[in-house]
Amino acid sequence: MSTYQDTLDFLYTRLPMFSRVGSSAYKKDLTNTLSLCEFFGNPQLKFRSIHIGGTNGKGSTTNYLASIFIEAGKKVGIYTSPHLVDFRERIKIGNLYIDKEFVIQFVEKAKPLIAQIQPSFFELTVVMAFEYFAQQKVDIAMIEVGLGGRLDSTNVISPIMSIITNVSIDHTNMLGNTLESIATEKAGIIKPNIPIVIGEFDRRTFPIFEEKAFENQAPIYCAEHLTKMIVDKRLNITIDNKLYVLPIEHENLSPSYKLKNIITVFQAISLIYNQKLVELTDDNFLEIVARGIQRVYENTKFIGRWTKWNIHGKQIILECAHNEAGIEEMKKSIEKESFDNLYIIYGTVSDKDLEKIISILPRKSNYNYILTQANIPRALPASDLANIFSKNKISYISCHSSVSIALKKTLELAQPNDIILVAGSIFLVGEIVDIVQNILKVEV
């Protein structure tokens, strides 16, 4: 029998993995996923689920919803991607990672079919999650779309609700280079008669969602249309002329994109509650929602989206902003922070519209860039990144091919009244988390 490390090595080296090799790992049909599901007895049909897609915010929305259901006493499966440090982050029940022995046994059982159909890493791990959730008899599972929607491997479930957080430009080489083409792919998760919640309204994309919902007779709701305001550190939301007052601490409503995600989550959970799609207690419903939002880390171990640390007296913020919309939100968030100097550890992958992304990066006299690259084949070499910075007349302090050296140098430069921001790539953030946990021996 293989060890867990043997199994991981098999997954990483034998199966094409998007986070490592990019678009060559993307399969533009569901044939392999359906074959794997059938091989395991169609586990995707054996539990209730919510399907969450969108360009930005789908990870936060997934984890907020999961946390709320956990506070309501439910056994909750969570499937997200990619992982930051540990492969098992992708498949959790609450804040507990998938059992290593299950990973070993699943892969061993699947090996004959793997040899036959040659699935991608993502196709196999999605079905691994389905089988785990089915065996564990979860009450409900949050299933995050990996890429797009229509042809994403997660799009074989029969959810009680679908959510599309927003649409912005990303992965244009696979989804198209216009908002409309990307929205068409994301609209593919809209199912017959299943409610669909759209997080953010855009006049260019919302008609696409409306048309798809009409074709499927799916009730459609837009969270951005809700009336909301913050009063006395409480979030007031009005739905169908009914006022809901959420007792959420102010720090959980900042930065602004967190508030957008919370509004989307509340639109979804209120529909689930009012339509009894999942039985939730009538007692203290709003308190359950507020606790779920405030305890998202404790309940799901979700980090990496404006996550704040204090490392040896130095302030660090982790932010996985990696596309145009994410960077624009990041810039707004930085403006609300108080600091003397900002040190930005920045790295990215090579298959982005780098000229556009880098041209909109924040620039001020007290903003200092330290360039680096994550340890994956898709990473843009730090030296190439430096050339693009120079071309765009963006100054930087130093350039390092090693993330650990970049972090070490930045920690030496930053003073207690400064902030260190890690941004640009999910994989860079993941490497920083690993370094902090294992090298600096700091619990996060």
C-alpha cells in the first residue's frame, strides 16, 4: 500500500495540474468527471450542495456560508481550490482536513480508471471530494467552481442553490476576453428550477444571467439590489420590505469587498432560511449568521483574503488579489490602513495580461516593492517581473527568486509602524504561509 507522500507524488507528477502548468491542464468537457463519478457510484448525487462561482469572492462566499451552517449545527463539507500549503485544504468537513488514509485509498481504487482515461488533477480531486462528502454523510456541502462554470468539473452536482459572485476579466485564454463571454461560461452553473443568486450587478453581464435563468425557469436574485447600510456597527439589510439587523463587528465589514461578499451570502442564506431549502432553527437566526461571518477562520481555517498577522512585531497582510478587479479592490483597502511605509512583496504567474495588471498596481512615495516568484512552473521569473516594472516606470527595492529571502529582507526593512503586504499570486501567499508556519515557527 502506498504511503500518503507516495500518493501525493503520484497526484502531482502523473496528473496535469492547472496551478503548476496552466491551461494545458484544463479539460474542456465533463467526460472524465462523469466517468469518475460513475466509477464511484455517482457520489455527487448523495448529498445536498450549494454551487459557488464567480471571478473574485467565491472563496470568501464559500467559507462564510459554510461557517454559518456550522454555527447552525450542520455537518458541512467544503471543496475549494487551489490550496495554499496542504493539499487537504481543498477538501474539508468544517475545519478538519480530509483524512490522509481516505486520500490513499481513493487514489488506489481509481488507478485503473486513471490509467484508462488520464484525468487531470482537478477532475480527480473534485470526485475525491464528492466521494468523501457522501461517505461522511454531510448535511450540506459548499462546492466552489474551479474555473469558469459551464465546463468546470464541479458542474455535475445538483445543488439546492447556485451563486455567481461577480464577473471580471481573468483567464482570458480559456474563458474569452470579454465580460460577456466570461459571463456566458459562468452562467453554465444555472440549473433548471434551482435558485440563482448574483452577487454584483453589471449591466453588461446581468442580462446574460437573466436569459439563462429564464431558459431554465430558475428564480434569479441580485444581492446588489438589496437596501443595506451600516448603523451603529450593525449591518442593516432590507429584503422584501423586511429589515434584518446583523450584529457584526465593524472590522468584519472592511475592506469593502468583504461587505460585498457578506451581502451576497446574506441574500443566499435568507432565501435558504425563508424557503426552508435547509432546515435552520428559528431561534437567533441573525445571531447565527453574524457568528458564522465573525468565526469563519475558527470554523473553516479560511485565510489569504486580507488576512492580518503580527509577526515578531511586524504587521503583515495577505491578499490573494491577482487580476484587475482584485487589485482595484486591494488599492481601496490599502487606503483605509494606517502606516508609515508599505512594503509590498509581489509575484505573479506568467499567463496573465501582465502589462495591464502591473500598470494599475498602487504607487506612492512610501510604497516599496520587493519582487519575487513562487516555486511553481507557472510563476513569472522575478527577473522578468523586474523588467516589466522598469518598463512601466515602477520602482522596486529588490528582486529575489526565493520567496523566503524576499520575506526575510522585507522583515528586516519594515518597522513596527509599517505594513508588509503580500499580493499578486495565490501561490505566493501560500508559500509565505508555509514559511511563517514552518520556518519562523509562528502559529497562524
